[in-house]
Amino acid sequence: MASLKYMTGFGNEFSSEDPSCPGSLPKGQVVYNSPICLVYANNPQVCPYGLYAEQLSGSAFTCPRYNNKRSWLYRIVPSVLHKPFTSIPQGNLSYNWDEINPDPNQLRWLPFKIHKTSEKMVDFVSGLHTLCGAGDIRSRNGLAIHIYACNSSMENKSFYNSDGDFLLVPQEGSLLITTEFGKMLVEPKEICVIQQGMHFSIQVFEETRGYILEIFAGHFELPDLGPIGANGLANPRDFKVPVAWYENRKIPTGFTVISKFQGKLFAAQQDFSPFNVVAWHGNYTPYKYNLQDFMVINSVSFDHADPSIFTVLTAKSTRPGVAIADFVIFPPRWGVADHTFRPPYYHRNCMSEFMGLIKGHYEAKEEGFLPGGGSLHSIMTPHGPDAECFEKASKADLTPERVADKTMAFMFESSFNMTVTKWGLETCNCLDKSYSKCWQSLKNNFNPNWKPNAK
């Protein structure tokens, strides 16, 4: 595979044209019949190369300029040229939060199954499984967490999400994602965001699995840094946006465009590829990020900092400081805190915490929490290190040490009280029913005769 090219930055005004069609971005249009009066029209009367101009809006027209999202696409034929949509089966994709009773217990899943190609062929769309979520798509308020598990590529098929943004976290296998804006190769320890309404198709090279965080409202942003200053955490320069690429391909047998609309799947037929955008400009794009580029902040004196210091992206709610969802990672780093229990503390939280493991061993639970699995600690459900971790960390020599080397764990944290689907609790057959046992050997160490050390 030839090396793909990218532009860098987060939320920038980008512009790109396929190098085979120089000048395909409209510019230098003559107005008032004067050769010296030129404008850069978004929607000229006649586009270069006979292209069609089409705007993709990711926000209301009247949003404040700082968060107004749109891009102009210059395509061979407009996306409206398709036959009517019809309903199709949606498999294990679900937004019915009432199909099964809620479960307040600590939940953990063993690695989610990927079908062998010898069993059946499963592409990205048919391999979507909703694990949990909350809120309402129609009022555009809430989120969902999905697992994708597939073994074949999307052939003559594209997908777009009318309901919100997808944040994809590959765990096993790389994704070659073709979008209207160009191509991205996304590998484990990288993430990508495909925003609302963007057509994409996914090619895989092996049995492939990962996690998806879907938000129904707004878009992902970089978290505010406050006293950290101007630099740190996920730096804007490390995000990558694809460059324009197109194909002018006719498909007489039909190309299928799948739309997820109000939580249901619909398909429409057309005889051409939707990846026919020759040039584009704007600030509403897909993008990817390498988690190994994250600049870690940590305590260098004492105590355990809250996990919010590891936030990569956030989707803000209307309440200041409260997120619809945060994407948080636990990357390799140094642990140097003195007089401190260094692993994550025991906790009850007004937020829901879903954790996944891309690679390695998570420090608070080195056994049982496996790559490709997950855990959910719901609102106010107690959680924390298992008994083995507590004993080990309580007696550890507090010298500087590397933490989470060769490991990448992450968390989807939300202010919503998420419900697990029937697939998550029953059908997937991956629920670890022995999870609660990891805390049962915690001892009562209380000593009423304890006295302060004379030193």
C-alpha cells in the first residue's frame, strides 16, 4: 500500500484537491466583468472540470463562528443522485434502552467474538453491536457505545451516520477508511473520528475488532487546558486529516449507500461511487490521531491525580465542565508520587465509566481485564483496584517506576446513566459473571490500636 498523505491540525480551515486535477478548487472567479476583480466563490456558476459544488454542514448556519462547521465538496455528481432508501435489517445495532432491565452491578466482558471467515463473512456494518448507551437520537442528546467485529471489507458499499459522530478505537486489525475527503489508514493505538453525515467505507485485512463511541449532540473537541497552559495532552498539530482523493467509477451492478437514520438502517442504490470528490475545503472533516503522541501530565510530588488529566477529546454538554462523553487514555508513563497509593483509587462516581483495553495489562486489574474486552462501572457503582493490586501497591517500594509500558487502556466516561443492551447482557455471551470475585478477598485491615509512627 502506497504511503498515504495527510494534512495536520485540529479544526483548521483545510483545502485539498486531487493532484490529477490541478485547479479543481474554485478560485479567481471574475466578477463585474472586470479582470482585476476576483473572488474565491464557494458555489460558482460553473465549477472547474464541470464539477458540482455541494456543502456539508456540521452545525447550524447561525452557530457562532468559533464552532461553525462546514465543508465545500466539489464532486463529479452530487450525492442526491440515488434511488429511494428502503429499510434493511440492523442486526445487533440498537437504541432501545428499555428492552431489558437495568443492571447496577460492576460489569466486565471477556474479549468480544470475531467470526472466522470460514464461519461467515462479516463487514463493518453487519459487524456493529450496540453494547450500551443513553439518551435520545431524535432530540439529539446522548451517546451509545458499540463494538465492531468484522472479517471482510465493504465492497461497493458506503455508510454514513445521520445521527451523530463516530469515534473509532481499533483494537485488533488495521482499518483502511475511504471517505469523501480522502483515505486514512487507522491502526491499533490510533483513533479516528468520522463526523455526522460523512460517507465512508472500511477495508480490513484480517479478523478485526474495535470500539466505537457515538455522540448524538455536538462534536468532539480538545479539552480546555486551564492552568496547564498553552501546550499539553493531545496537541492540535498531531491530528491528521486526509487529502483529496477520488474515483470516477461506474458500478453497473449497483453501489449500496447505507444511512443510519434515527437509529435504523436504510439502503439506497446508485450506479457510481460516492467517493467522487475531486477537491474540497472547510473545517468539517474526518481526522485521526496516534495515541502515542499524547503528552502525559502526572503527579510529581504526592497523591493520585484524577483521570481527567488523561482526556484526549471531549464532547461538551450544556452544563459547564460536564461532558456528554470524554475519551480518556491510560498510556505508558512514569509513576513517581511519594507517600501515595499509586494505582487508581477506590471510587464511586456521578459519571458512567466504560473501559476498554487495546493492548497489554491494565495496572489496577492485571488479570481478567483482557484486550478486546471491556468493563462498565455505572453511576455510583463502587469500583477500584482488585485485592491483588491493593496488596502489592500497599507494600511497594515507592521508587520511580514505569507504569503501563506496552499497554494502552482507555475510558469512555459520560454524565449519562447508560443502560446495557440485551446483546451486551445476554446475546454476546461474553459477560464475565465472576467479575465481582476480584474484590471478595479484600481484607479488613482496621487496627483500633494503631499509633502514629514516632518518626
